[in-house]
Amino acid sequence: MKKIASNKTMLLLFMKKYFYTAHNIKSKCLYLMIISFTFLTSCEDVVDIDLPTSEPKLVIDASINWFKNTPGNEQSIKLSLSAPFYDNEVPPANNAQVIITDTNNNTFEFIEDGNSGIYQNNNFIPEINGAYLLTINYNGEVYTATETLKSVAEIEYVEQNLEGGFSGEETEIKAYFTDPADEENYYFFEFIPSLNVTPTLDTFKDEFVNGNEVFGFYVEEDLDEGESVIIRNYGVSERFYEFIFVLLQQSSENDGGPFETQPATVRGNCINQTNPENYPFGYFRLSEVSEFNYTVE
């Protein structure tokens, strides 16, 4: 749909064919000035574009995080709905039934906190390498996902370099840990600085460093002395590693311009059992987490 408001100047000029007097020469000059003004007068176009819309899809943020040296009993799951591109708010998915079941037939029901779309449980039992089933009943449709709770190595120490990066003026942070030998491990890093910037996410696998000391790497230009950064290392499954790896690649490669090729939808591990075509977005992940709070010196 286009609404076009246009200002067009219509000139009706009558000239005789031949003018030889000075008066007529001035008239010709005036004629040229009017023509020039007409061409410089612009049109103003106001265009409203109707973007294609679709029925809202369920968005599942089911990240079960067991921080080391904590009981891990308090967990939450966030459910929301997809929204049109220009909407400023993300609508919550209310009144869902959310349950996680483990292999010991323990059932953990998550109860919504008001109308927030955040569902909470305070008696969850985390178990390393334990398999869990997520079941969500929302709007008459049943969604399920299965995943295993993965362990993670402890972050042992952190090193800094205040003269890092390409400019030599950026702060580099290295968080060291020892990868367990003789097993495949996949990691998901999160760096949350005290600055007003978006947290940095990264992935890592031990394919070529199995059993060695390795580090997660973070660089930030404005991270000065006295600033802090929360470093989290999540143990994740191979499937989640592949999911988040592709998602992060798409986020970094896509400039977000209106005429750029849009990335393909990245499917998570959640399935709509009632209506498979109405698939959800998001992922069901369970991780042991090592957290390190570091202050730049």
C-alpha cells in the first residue's frame, strides 16, 4: 500500500516566436528562472509498507542452569510469542502447563509467575548426564523436547591484557580451564561486562585440544581498570553446540539491512506433537555452569 503526497507545479507559459527588444530579452530570462524553479521543486513521497505477517509461534527459552556449588533446585522457563518485526514488546505466552520429567520418574511442574510468561520451579533435581523430558501444553497443543544435562570444567584463573586487540588499546580477557581427557566436550561461553553493552556469546569444542588447558577469549575496548566482567562457561550437548553455532554465525554475518538475504529459520530441539507444521522457536538445554567474576586491574 502506498500513500503518495505530491506537489506538482503546472506552468502555462505563452511566448511569441520572435523577440528582439531588450524588454523581450528580460522576459526570456524570467522564463528560464521559472523553469529552473519548477525543476528544483521536489515531490514528497510517504510510503507505508505492509510487511507479511503470520500467526504467532511459541518461543521456548528452557535453559536449565546448574551453577557449580549450588543445589540447582531453583529453575525457570520463559515462554513468549513471536511478534511482528516493528513491535516493541514481546508478548508472553500465558496459562501454559510446563513439566519436566527425569529418568527416575520425578516430575517437576513449573508455575507461571503472574502473567509474566516466566514459569518457575523450586524443587528441581539436577543430575550430570541425566536425561530429561520437557512437556508444554499451550493453547491446546503439546510440545516436547529431550536433552541431557552436561557437565563443565571449572574456570581456574583469568588473565588480562590492557594492550590487546588490533588497535593495541583494547582489553583482552582469557579464562582458563582444563578440558577433560578422552571425551568429547562442547562449551558455550557468555561474557557479561559491567558496561552498558550487549553480552558476548561464543562456542567452543575440544576437537583439537582434548585433555589440554584451554581458554575462553573476550575482548572489549571500553573495559577499563575497575570495570568487571562475569564469565560463564556452560557444558552443552553436541546438538545445542551446532544450533547456537549456526545462530551466532547468522547474527554476525547478517547486516540487518532491509534488502539483505534473510537467514533461514534455525530449528531447535522442541517439537509440536499436535501440529508439527506449527513448530516452535527456541531450545531446551540443561547445563552445569562454571562462573567467574573478574575485575580488571
